[in-house]
Amino acid sequence: MRIEHYLLDLLAILIEHPLSQYSYLAERLGVSTKTVQRYVVDLQEILADVAKDISLQTIAGKGIELQGDYEQLKLVLQGLKSFEVNEKADRFHYILMQLLNAEAPITIQQFIDSMHLS
């Protein structure tokens, strides 16, 4: 399993502020609220794999809430850091593999979307 640095950043913020609005998270991460929503979905999937009793819940009108044992969350965060993606090298390899394996032309927008960039 590999994890992007921005998901670790999101988890760290949620550990500090377990109930956060999307706008707050977007400001802290320097991305749009739509991007935060995508990050939350990705993080939910990872947490479901590595920490069954820790979850992210969307609360209407309030934002996103991190639920579970906070001591275990800190350990999970430390463990996930060992799976962190080396941004520059991994992105280069990812782009190269996509180009080599493509059966049709790939647009820049497709790369941007697949890499969760804006």
C-alpha cells in the first residue's frame, strides 16, 4: 500500500481538529473544498483497510468528523508515514508508465485528474 503525503496531512489535521469543516481543511491544505472531498474519500478507504475502528463521518452542516481511539490514530499516522509516496520520483514513474502503457493519447487534464491536482 502507498499513501500520498496530502492524505497524511489531512489525517494529521483531523487528529488535531476531529470535527472540521471542509472550508477549514481546504484552507489548511491549500486546495479547494472539492479536492478535500476527494481526499476524504481516499482517506476513508485507507482507514477502512488499516484501522477498522477509526472512521471519517460526514455530518450535514458541520463537516467531517474523525471518530475512534485517538491514541490509536496517532499510531496509525506514524505507521502510514512509512508508506508515504516519494512525490517527485513516484510522479515521474507514474507519468512514464501511463504514457508507455497508453492505448490512446492521454491529455494533460487526464493526468491532472488522476494525480488529484488542480
